[in-house]
Amino acid sequence: MSHKPIQTLLNANEEWAQSVMKDTPDFFARSATVQKPKILWIGCSDSRVPESVITASKPGDIFVHRNVANQFHLHDDSALSVLTFAVKEVGIEHVVLVGHTNCGGAMACIEAAKGVTTNSTASTPLTRWLRPLTALVRSLDLSACSASEALNKVVEANVIKQVNNICKSEPITTAWADSGAKRVTVHGWIYDLAEGRIRELVVRDAQAKL
Ligand SMILES: [Zn+2]
């Protein structure tokens, strides 16, 4: 096993920190005291969708939660605690749920949905995690779609489903029920890996309650 990738990261971090301090000497001193991001990003773990890089953001700009296939399950304490903290403590104003083209998690669910659902279907952390997305794939009519069309359709349906879940969650319904609370808007985005561009698919706010 090579430790070169690790040393490369550490070296790059040192160079980056030096260049930030050269441009903005008090950046880290200020950053260390408080965070006031306006955005919560919920995205896929995919290495090709690093939120801060693709939006040219700085430390402190984006509160982040990422998992396989950008899921927001209503029983997932990890995602729920991030959303709750972001809305109620950090004071974010926008939640962006970000899917992306060629998502490996979505591909896995398309394959899983073709299989026969029996008790012998292997249960692993990943298959359990992706079960709701696999069920969503089964609910779609993909019979007339090519493989790439089917994948795009699943990626879009997944974004809309997770946006709907976020809109049903307690922190958002509570914020939307209180006209005196800070406004929070929920966005569904798709990042095109081949183009490097983000497209907005859906926007929801307190006026468009489910
Ligand atoms: Zn993905």
C-alpha cells in the first residue's frame, strides 16, 4: 500500500494554508470563531461532486451532508440531525439536495430493481441503504427508455423524492409553519458530470407546502 496519496494531500494542505494566509492573513483566525453559512448541501458521496470545488466556495460557505446517492430518509438520524442543526442553530436559508448524472448508487438500484425480490436477496448495509431508491425505481415506467435515459430519469426522480422528504421533515415543516421564522427554501439540483454545470430542477418554499 502506498502512502503517497496521503502525503500528497498533506503537502497540498500546507501549500493551500500558506496561500490563504498570504492573501487573507486573518482568514483562519476569523473562521475559527464562528460559522455563518447560508447553504446546507445534501449531496452524493461521489468524489466527482465536491460541493466547495464545483461552486468555488470557501471554508465557512456551505454546511454539508453527503451519503451514497444523496438520500434524505425520514428515519435517518444522521441526515435529520444535520438538517435540524443547520436550520435551527446555524440559520441556513437554503437547502440544496444535489443529485448528479451517472450516479453509481442510482445505477445499482436500477440493477437491483431488475432482480427478483426474495428473502435470499443479499442484505448488506449498502443494499439496505438503497432500498427506498430501489423501490422508487420499481415505481417508474422505464420500459421505453434506453439505459442512459433510464438512469437520467431515476436521478431526477430521486432528487424530487428526496426534496419531498426534506419538505416533510420536522425542521422544515416547523420553519414553514412559523411566519416569524427565518425563511428557508429547498432546492433540487442535478450536477452534470460531463459538463461541470448545475441545473435547478425544483424549488420549494413556505408558499408551496406539501
Ligand atoms: Zn452518486
